Amino acid sequence: MRFADRYPIIVTPRKNDCRDFWSRCLGFQVGFDSQWFTWLTAEDGSASIAFMTPDHPSAPPGPEAFTGSGMCFELQVDDADVAHAELSAAGMAVEYPLTNEAFGQRRFGFHDPAGLWIDVVQQIEPAAGYWDRYAVAAAA
């Protein structure tokens, strides 16, 4: 199967707030927007996300309104310090401070208007031996 795109659809009554947030704060471009649905993509096409109101009859079966738990959206960057500085200067309320994690990420995080957790990460060298306890032993 070949995909033209793949993206989550976050069902929320705050569709317009999310559209504006992702455009203004994260630089995503609006590719499609209507009263009930908006689709956004990163400027370089590396990521997409959509938001849909919970009340439109074309909604696929099953998606209840997002409650803000059980999902995060990873935005991998080359330099977390630069991303943090840019977002902080723009007034972003960072909820998880810029942190070097022992498992090999420098990251920070915040919520969007729908309650979706945004985790901005830079891959860094993990602490020596960190992953050893998680390694799968080779079959004998």
C-alpha cells in the first residue's frame, strides 16, 4: 500500500483555535480549511495534522472528542535550544522545561488548545549503558 499522506485527526470543538495555534506558533501551513475540518502541514512537508469538529455528519464512525490524554505529537528538531528560544520568545507557555533525558533526547513540551501534548525533541547521545537493560538478548 502506498500512502499519499498520513496524519492524525484530532476531534475537538476548538478546531479554529488549534488551526491558529499550529499556524502561528509552530509554522504549519493551512492546506485545507472549512467550518468543520482543517488540515495543516509543516512548511517542508515533513509532518501533517488535522482538526475536526465533533458535530459534522461526515465524521467517520468512532472518533469521540479528544480529551487530552493518551496521545502526544513528537516534533523532532535539529536544535532543541533554538526551538525553545523561538517558542519562548513568541510567548509559548512551556510546561515541561528544556531537559536532557538519559535515554537520549533533549526536549521540552506543552499542550495545544485541544489538549494535545506537543513534545519537541532533539536526539542526543544517551547516558552510557542506559539502553543495556532494554536490549533484547540474541537467540542462542
